[in-house]
Amino acid sequence: MEDETGIVGVVAATVRRARKAAGLSQEDLALEAGLDRTYISQVERGKRNLTVIVLARIAGALKTTPDKLLIPPRKARS
């Protein structure tokens, strides 16, 4: 992930985690959000700097709110 500690990295991690928790493939999420699968892939790898509108579309497809996708996931304790 290119920007793991920044906001792009946070969004990448939260989108990936939420998508998997919802049991969706990248293709499924892309279809629900009206985006291309390669775009979702780039988002999850931290290669895309999203607009607020796209963030809202992804959040809607994941049945969550955009603000939830901006909260850094907790690290597992060792």
C-alpha cells in the first residue's frame, strides 16, 4: 500500500475490510457503486485519491457511511 499511514491508506484498508466483511468481490462492489473493478482495486491498494462523491458511492454500496471509511482500523495486538 502506497500511503498506509495517511488517509489514502486508511480508506484503502477500511474499504477492503468492509468489502470482505460484506462477502463482496471487487467486481460486486464495483457494480453496486457504479465503478470499474480496476478502480476498486486501485482504491484498495492506495493508488487512488478518491473524491467525496466516489467515497459516498462506495460507502453506499457497502451499506455504511463515508465517515466510517475514514476511521483507521485497529491493529491486532501481539
